[in-house]
Amino acid sequence: MLSDISSMSLMNITVNDTNSYPLWYFFNDSLIIISNIIGIIMSFLFIFTIYRLDHPDYSISNLIACNTCLAIGLTSIIMFIDGCYALTSDFRGIGYIDSTCIIRGILLKLFNIYMYISLCLKAFNRLRCIVYYTNPILKSYGTLLIIILSFWLISIVSILIIALTDGIHYDWGSHLCLIPLTKISQFTFLSKYQIKFAK
């Protein structure tokens, strides 16, 4: 009798555990979708506001801010799409690899890297405006264009290194395409790369 009660309790715990995971995934992925929708709206609303207020003369600082918002908006779009695929997997109750999975993973990392670099550029520009305001760096549109194009080139080369070494894979736990922790070399490369730019 005691063994029957203990086995029933164990079975109930197992059932509760397995039933709780889909609910948590559903909540998590829904939160990702909602937060990224807000991020997309806010990013492009800021860009549109700057376009209307500064037209036709745009300041360098506002253009850098718009560039950062664009990077955030693009990252949010890919994360929103990823969240939708993950939510679809939640409804199915099982993860599945779709044909655009690796492409989404590459784009997510590309926009992630570019967003990170753009935030560093924005922070540097704030320092320039407050401390080194007499320095001519970043005072011309041509210089800004060259810097932005250079950042795009750095981001593309960085993600190519990760993609060509087969670093991006489908993660069955999160239902997303990303660099899993098992890919130590690619994960370390990306981490060191971000720390280098932070300095």
C-alpha cells in the first residue's frame, strides 16, 4: 500500500513537471514576442521623429542615434520572427528545424554584433560631445558614413567566421537557432570580440 502511494506521488510529480514546461515555454516566447514588438515600434518611431524634426539638416549625433535605433529595430525584428517560430513549436509540443533556421541565426548574430558596435559608437560620440567637443572627429557626414560602412563590414566578417565554422545550430531546448554552449570555440570568439570592442 505504501509503495503504491509513493509510486502514485512520483507519477504525479513527473506529470506536473512535464506539464509545467510547455506552459513556461509559452509564457517565455510570448513575452519575447511582445517585448520585441515594443522594441520595433519604439525604434522606428524614434527614427521617424528625428526625420521629421531635423529635416533637412540632420546633426551627426542624431544620425548616430538613428543608426543605433536601426540596429536595435533589425535585431528586434529577427528576435520577433524567432519568437513566432518558437511559439509554433510550443503549440506543437516539439521542436522542429525549419528551412530558414540557420539564416535566421546568422541574421540574428549579425544584427546583434552590429547593435553592440553601434551602442559603443553612440557612447563614444557622447564622450566626444561632452569632453572632447573641440576635436574634429565625427564632425563630417563623410567620416560618419565611412565609420558605419566599416562597422557593417566588421559585423559581416565576424558572423562569416562563425557561420563558416558551423557555429550556429538549432537548440532543442529554446527552439531557436543560435551558438550553443557546446560550440566552445565560436562562443569564445564572439565573447572575446565583444569584450575587445567594449574596451
